[in-house]
Amino acid sequence: MVLPRTRSRRAGRAHRRRQRRAAAALVLAAPAVAELTLGSVPVKMLWLVVLYVPIYGPGVLLIREVVRRTGGGAGALLLMGLAYGLVEEGLALQSLTSPHLYGAAGWGPRPWGVNAPYAELNLPYHAVFSVLLPVALVELVFRDLGRTPYLRRGGLVGTAVAALLGVALLRVSVPPAEDPGYLLPGRAAVVILGVGAAAVAAALVVRPRGGAPFSARAAVPVPGLFRLGAVCAVAAFAFLALLFPFAGAHHPAFLPRAWAPLPMAAAAAVAAAAGWALRRWSAADGWTARHRLAAATGALVAHTAFGLVSHTRDPLDTAGLALIGAAMVLLLHRLDHRLAGDPAAPQGSWP
């Protein structure tokens, strides 16, 4: 006969194992979504993805823990993702202001020395693809854990230390090799830190909105899963294509550099429209976990499709990214099948 106390201990140990697995899954999912499924790394150098794990994983896990411990939702994750992008791109890589790195200075306007098109692309990119989507996907996989923290206090401290070490690793590895001699100006560092701190402070006070009145919620029709995924795919592909890379950076006869504000404005409009639509749909009564997954799937498929036309340089890279994309779609399909067969799957807003 198993005593109740023994059953409780076993259940507690099993729960903690699930939490550790979820934390490990998020550490791996963050660099996989942000880098691997975009094709940023050539197939022959896929081992470099291992280096992305300490750069992305602990930081995104730390963000998830802070946001969930403070009761935050999608808005808080996006704000924290903005701060993450400012630290990675602004302080570690120095790419937001460097006149040399990645050729970003040639993409368009540089107000106050900031590579504006590059910043408009990468800061939202990190907020969505490095933070929001990995967190949403892992929480759907480990849906029994809900929004509860994955880490205890010691794990939280260790994750914070690992995140700082990841930033340091990025700082000492990429800029000295790819952008030797450039040092971020002190004034720019202060501004980046200030904006990042403001984003974190806002994230700590932003809370998910309460439910709308029934009449208002019922009045918003939720699109079907396929249509929702298609809308998110078109929006994601359009945003990336408008900003990365600018056609004018490589084909001046097609789009003069002076015209760069036009695609910048168009990309901002696409992002705003997609965010507004998702906010309305996710507040409706018909919104489910499968809708959440469909939106994420559309964005990820478009993300990989864009990588196929923009990042691959030879047939091997193209074939490798196509295989990665096919595996990604298969895994997402299996997750959707699990959600469809689980009446206890979480409902509610995004994410």
C-alpha cells in the first residue's frame, strides 16, 4: 500500500522533472527558432548552433521566468524581448550603431548614428522569434504546467548568471572578428541601457487585459485555422522582405537608398496591422490553443521560406534548410494533433 505522503512526494518529483524538461526545451527552442529555422548558419557549419544555445537560451528562459512570476502576458514578453534585442544587438554585437558590421549602415538612414532599418528589423525580430514564439510553443508542449515557473530560486539565479555569460561570449567572439576596432560610444551605450531599462520596467507592470464583455467578444469572428496561419505567414514574410535586406542595398537602380523610408514605413504598417488583428482575435470566445499554434505555425513557415530565398547560398544550404523546415512542420503538425485530441488543452488569449 502506497501512503498518501509517498504518493505526494512522487508526484512532486515528477512535477519538478517536467519543469526541468520544460526549461531545457525552452533553452534549446530559442536558438532553434531564431537562427536554425532561418538558415543563418550554413549547413556545413551547423555546429555553430551549439554556440547559440548559451547566447539565446538562458536569456529567453530568464525572461519567461520573470514574466510568468510577475503575472505578465504577451505584452510583457514582447517588451522583455525588446530589451533582450537591445542588449544582444546594441551592447554585445554593437550592430545597431556600427558603421561596418553586416553592412547594416548601408541599408538606409542612420539618424543619430543608429542603423535605423537594421534596428527596425532586428528588435521586433528578437521580441517575436527569439522570445514570444519559443515561449508559446514550449508552453503548448508542456501545457500541464501552464504559466507556472519552471525554476526554483537557485535555478533562477544560475540562469541569470548564464545569461550574462552568454552576452559576454557574444561580445568577445563576434565583434573582434567581424568588426575589429569599433567600440560603442559611451553616449549610445547609456541610451541603449536606458531604453532597455524602460522596456523592462514597463514589462513588469503590464498585465494581460481582462476579458471583454460577452457581446464584444462574441462580435469578433475568429478566422479558421488555415486562414489564420496564412494571414500570419503573409505578414511575417512581408515584414522580413521589406527590411532584410533592402533591395536598395544591393540594387541601387531598383530602389535608391534615399527611398529606404518607404519600405520601413510599410513594414511598420504590416507589423501594426498584424498585431492589432491578433489582439482582437485572441480576445474572442472562439480563440483556442490550436489558433495560437496556427498563428505561430504561419509565422514560422514564412520565416523559413524567407530564409530559403534570402540566406541560402548553394544547393547544399537550400536542401539543408528545406529539410529543417519540413521537420519543423512535421513537429508542429504533431503538436496540433495532440491539442485537437486533448479537451483539457488550454484556451484563452495569446500566448
